[in-house]
Amino acid sequence: MTLKSKICGVSDSKILNFIVNHNYPAQFIGFIVNYPKSKRYVDFEKLKELMKIEKKNSFYVAVLVNPDQNILDKINGLPFDYYQLYDCDPDKIKSIKKRYNKKIITAITVNDIRDVSKYKKFIDTTDIYLFDSKGYENSMSFDHALIEKLNLNKEIMIAGNIQIDDNLENLKKIAHIVDISGGLETDGYKDVSKINVFLNKIKNL
């Protein structure tokens, strides 16, 4: 199985241009759309400018925490391929998917095995499952062993304080997509040298 990559929390045009023009660009690029608590949050005017950068071979992902209709309507005209949804019940996700015609990454935040089992609620609504820590704006890990034995008929994305020097080969055994954000930063900002190492490392797995 080929491991795909997602770089999340992009908020700078220089970084975005570097990723989309890389020899091995990330398959998914995430933008924090409605969660100002995150240092990676992008306000709407800046988001519109970032979205003018051609995505080329990547998918653009709007990362949304329990979004209201106002923000969903505002971003409706932007070229997002996926909505990554946190803290939404299945009915709300189904409504968003139908109204805005987007593919859905359902984020399930994990502390124990009971959290993992929540995936069953979203079988009819999600295109990709994301298993993440409960850290939100803080980089935290969770026990990846909790999802090792899942056998789903949809792609699994894994996040939660993943670093570029982690053994990505091990992640390849339990997930289809690795989602990294803080691990590509230096002093709180995305670092092109770390991004380059990560994308090349994914390619060479």
C-alpha cells in the first residue's frame, strides 16, 4: 500500500507554492478555516488569496470545527475538494455533504477504544476517516495501536503530533494517509526544509 500525505495548517502563499510545485507534492493540503484558537487559522480574506494558487496535483481541504451555515456559505465558492469536519453528528455531515456537494473527511478524536468505535456512526456519510488526537490546536498524540486492527472499506487518515523522524513505515501498516502539521514547523512556522524531507521520505517508502 502506498502511503499518501496531507500537510495541514498551511497559511502562507510561499509555503503553499512550495508544496504544490514540489516534485512529490502532498496529495492533500489542509487550511484551518473557522477555528481562530489555532495559530494556523486563516481568515477569509487571506483564504481567498491562497485559493487562487493552482492546486495542480493536490486536493485542497477545508478544516472545519462544527461549522455554521454562515461560514459554509462563505467558502462555498472556493475550490475546496474536501471538507474535514470535527465535532459534527452524522445528520449534520449528511446535510453538509448534500448541500455543498463536497467529499467528506470525518475527524474522530481518540483517547480510548470507545472513541475509535464512533466511526460506525459515519459509515454512510464519510469518504475518508481521520483518526486524530483530542489536542485540536495543541499537538498531542494518541495510541495508534487502537486503530491497528480496523478493517474499513474506506481510506484511513492518521494525525496527532506526527514528526518527520517518526517511523512512517509503521504508519503505512495502519493508515492510507498520514496527516502532519506541527512536525513540519520551526518556531511555530512551516519550514520548507522539513516539508521537503517529509515529501521525499513519503515518496521513498
